[in-house]
Amino acid sequence: MLVLTRKTNEQIVIADGLITITVVRVLGGKVRLSIDAPRAISVHRAEVSGSDFGAAESDTELTAVSGVLVPGSTASLLKELVDA
């Protein structure tokens, strides 16, 4: 697992720019994110998808954002998924 620290308006780029996550706002223990991804890539909060992505390890409220899980999650695999 990779853990990154970002401030408001800073970004995380995934798969050579295919997916960009921007921290829009941090307020009182909540983080608002903007996710720019191709329509072919499914993005859901873990509690909505019914999966155990990013389950909280404490009683702290956690909103997780998850994308499609691709074995070997490389940029080329994601691009193949988008182009399909």
C-alpha cells in the first residue's frame, strides 16, 4: 500500500495521467476529492459498492474512493480497459 500526503489543490496522478485525483477540500476530518477518470473506469465509495475496499481500522469515519480493480494494475492494462 502506498500512503501519500497531499494538501488542498494538490493532485495524485495514476497510470501515467489516465486518472487524476485532486484534493478539493479538507475540513474537520473529511476530505473532498475530485476524480478525473475515463468513463470506462468505475469509481465508487467502498461503502456503496458493498466491497471491503479500504475498510477502516478504527472507529474513525472513513470515506474511501475505489476504482476498478485490475490484476497487475499497470497503465497499459488500464488503457486496454478504457479502449475496449
